[in-house]
Amino acid sequence: MVFINPEYVLDICLDKNKTIDFLKTNNFNYPRSYTITSIKDIDGITIFPLVLKPSIGGGGSMNVMIAQSADELKLFASYLLKIYPEFIAQEYVGTPDDEYTVGVLFDKDGVYINAIALRRSISGGLNCRIKVPNHTENKLLGPALLISSGISQGEFGNYENVLEQCIEIAKKLKATCSVNLQCRLVKGKVYLFEINPRFSGTTSLRAMVGYNEPDVLIRKHILNEHVETGFTYQYAKIVRGLKEEIFSHKIPMMRICSRCIYNERIKGISFDSNGVCNYCIQTDELNKIYQPGTPEAEKNSLKYLQKLKKMELAKSMIV
């Protein structure tokens, strides 16, 4: 069994132009939007700031930009039209503190099961794709304009107003699986700017607070268990981050002579205060006595060899 929304839901949600048409037709709130297919389409646009993004695709806020003036709009539009046949210019609304990602879950027959809202924290480096000072006259938007990277973190809570409005939108969509709604709350009203008709990147975070969407659907449709509508889950704040790890082969540190390659495994070895082993020290003492490499040492060696030649073992000892 595959848990997926029907084709008509995918068709509406995966094309931002069709998402806007759906919201407009059903009298839901959405940011004022313009479809740009040529540079001429930007003529007459006076609403700023604007969020520019691909009409189709663009996951993780890829190639999303903020234009705060006509000059910036022209510059960014010229760039985007070289990559895409069209893009959306959408009014930037609300503040980053009032951005939500909302999951609404339905069974395969389209029956509503539950909903959950995460008030997003998007000001951190991991969660923020774009952060620019607000240079427009609309100071109600805050000192900085932010776009999320798509990596969610924040706080699950009892956001009844947000949930009620998003549930109404999702029901009108007639979904048969999970849908994820991206929105901002402005003066008590939800302004929706994106619907993802799939399990969200926030699914794992939801599971941590007892809202496990895949588990719920499996229990209901495969294990035939009863699933309570509006089941309870925990309210909690969840923070994501990067954790650095070191993986070693765990080879124990071994003491090695500071002059030669002998280590502490050599039988009878010891080290002085400078880390020199006793074998190196012994070699130094022998060198002082026999002075290898000097003419005197060579004469002594020849004398010693002559003595050996007279011995029966000379043949076996000289190579």
C-alpha cells in the first residue's frame, strides 16, 4: 500500500500558479502574486518587498530571492528568466516570528485524522536561506527580511487559530494523505504561500512529540487498528544542529624512542628523561670506546679479523 495524495492534489500543489488559483477560487488568504514569463511582465509592479521563486520545483528555497526595489526586481528577474521559463513574484508578508509549518493528516479515504503546527525559528544559520536588512518603507515587516532554508526547527504548540484555518484549506483540497502548509500569520489571518502534498521534512520532528504520520496510517490501514481523531501529542520546542564527531581506529598511544624506532614493546627497554632508549645509550657508549669510522678503529678491526682467521670458527663467522 502506497500512501500518496491523488493526482489532482499533486497537480494543484506542485505548480505555484495553480496553488494561487486554488486559494483565490476558495477565498483563502494568500500574498499578492504575479506570474513572470518575460521581463515586460514586471512593468507596473510597485509592491515591495517581493519574494521571487520558481513556479515549479525549487525545493529547499533554491533560487529564491528577495527584491526590495524596481532595480533589484529587474536584475533578479533577468537572472531567473535565464534559468526558468517563468517564475512567481509574491508579496513578502508578515514577520519571521509568525511563520508556521502545518501538517494536516487524512486517511486514504479522505477522512480527517489530525493536524499539528510548528512555529518556526528561521533566524539561525542552519535554518535561514536569505537574511537581508529591510530597506523598504514597510517597517512592520521587521528590521530584517528572512527566507527559510527548508530545514525546520521551532516549537510545537496549541496554535488553534492557525490550525483551524489550515485544516479548512486542507479539507477543501480533498487530500488523502499528509499535506504540509507553509504560511505566516498576519493580523490573525493565515496567509498561505506554499502547500507540499507529501510527508514533510518536519515528519521526524513531529514523531518526536507523538505525532507519527506514517505510523498512524500503517496502524489504521494495514494493521486495522482504531486511530482516534485528534489524538493528543506533546507540545515541545525542538532545535536542530550540526554535531561534529571524530572516529578513530582506537590504536593505543605507544611510547617510541626519540632517536630510533624501538618502542615500549621491546623486551628490557627503558627511556631516559629525553625519551632516548637504553639501547641507543648503550650504542653511544660503545661508539666512544671503539670509535667506528676512524683510522684507529680500522686497524683494530683488522687485528681482530687476523685473530679470527686463526680460529676454526673463522670460516663460519666471516662472510
